[in-house]
Amino acid sequence: MSSMDKAENVKEQYRDDSNLSIRIKLHAKHSTNKQGLNPWLFEKYSFFEGCRILELGCGNGEQWQNRIPKLPESCMLVLSDLSEGMVKTVWEKYSGCKNFLALQSDIQKLPFPQSCFDVIIANYMLYHVPDLPKALSEVKRVLKNGGTFYAATNGNGGMRTFLLNAFRQVHPNLETAFGKTYSFNLQNGREILSEYFDTVQRCDYEDSLAITDTQDLIDWLKSTISISTYREEHLDKLFVYFEEIRKREGVICIPKETGLFICR
Ligand SMILES: C[S@@+](CC[C@H](N)C(=O)[O-])C[C@H]1O[C@@H](n2cnc3c(N)ncnc32)[C@H](O)[C@@H]1O
């Protein structure tokens, strides 16, 4: 098991939405694809009148901002997360919306009878789950026959390769989490999901980062400390390394590898 899916690290990391918000901020401020990931995701999702939607590992529910009232008539939306702090955040944000519920639950043991939902979403969270087969069996159990499962995730290249290279140059003796592959990623996702679904489509979102403020990148790294192998004391030298790139090139360009699996 890696530091990314160790239960106590994941709990600590997502006790509340402060770490996640820092990471969302980096992408919102410095991404080169101006469409934005959430508008792109909502182009891919198919919702219909009366649709029952469940999101697992919803985090702070950012993707639903200003979108719940635009769902088709009589849709029901359940946002759920393992973290009570995240559930509290989404409840505070959206409890005024019609047909909305927020619920604390573990994807590995869902508190629903079988065939309840038309759509289930699990974005950027399957790689944190210790028992992925159990989680996906649960998704399949509570999804209606003919329903759709959406799972966004990252690839093993992109940011990870860039950051691994930086760590190798600055802290060559430090083993970093960026050297380990995600347990569920863009490269292996189709094969994993095909065990549970008849069709699995992979859609890539083309994007990169062009960072003009080095501290934003350091804050991003700091926010991942509880699910990483490096510590705060390593960040000062990394700041100097990244700042040199920024001064030399004007921006720190980092590729991204991210996308969505659509499963039926
Ligand atoms: C990287 S965040 C992604 C949040 C959100 N889906 C997004 O795309 O912004 C991962 C989330 O998964 C949640 N999580 C981790 N393990 C989980 C589990 N076993 N069951 C449900 N949620 C889990 C965490 O608490 C955290 O909120």
C-alpha cells in the first residue's frame, strides 16, 4: 500500500477541505485550457428528467457550484464523502437546493440497496481507496442496470513526471510519492473498469499549467504532505529550484494528464 491510499493518511489529508482548496486554486489560476475542467466534465455527463445521481468522494463539491439548479426537472442529487468535514462543507453550500442530500459514506461499503442510481460519479478518488475491487463492486451494485458510471482520474505522466524530475535534481536521495504510480490512473483505468462494465470510454482533457507565482506551486506541494513521502523542510530548496526556472523562462510550464472514464 502506498502513502496515497493508507487510510490514516487519506483521513488526515481530507479532514476538511483546506488542502483540496489549495490544489483547486493552483489549477484555477494557472491552467492553460481556459474552458476549465468542470465545464468540460459537465459537457460529458448525461443527466435526464428524474435522474438519481450519486457522487462518491465529492470533496468540497466544487464541480456543483451554480449547477444544481440547472439539473433537469426532478433530479435527485446525493453528494457523499468518507470525510465528515467534506460532508459538512457541501451541506453548508448546497442544503438550500431542492432534492439534495449530503451523506458520510465509504465507497467500499455503501449504505444503499441495489439498483438505486442512474448516474454515479467518483472523480479523483479511486486511487485513494485501499480495496478497489470492493469499491467497484459496490458501485455496480447500487447503479441501475443501464446506468452510467463516471470516473475522472490522472495519468502517471504529466505533473507527476515533472515533479519527480524536480525531486531527483533537488533531493536525489529522497524517495518521493511522485515516483509511484497511482493505483487507478488513465493508463490502467480501462482495464480495471472493464471487469465491471460492458463499455468503458476514455476521454482526455488537454491541459497544462503555466505558473507565474512559485509560491502557489510550493503551497500545492505543502498541501499534499500528509499523502507524500517528503516533508516541509524539503520545500525551501525546491522553491529555489522552481524560482530559478520562473525567472529564466517567465513561467513554470508543467504538463497535465487528466481525463474521464465513462462506463455503461
Ligand atoms: C482528491 S479528493 C477529490 C474530491 C472531488 N471528487 C474532486 O474531484 O474535487 C478525494 C476525496 O475522496 C474522499 N475519499 C477518500 N477515500 C474515500 C472512500 N473510501 N470513500 C469515499 N470517499 C473517499 C476524500 O475524503 C476526498 O474528499
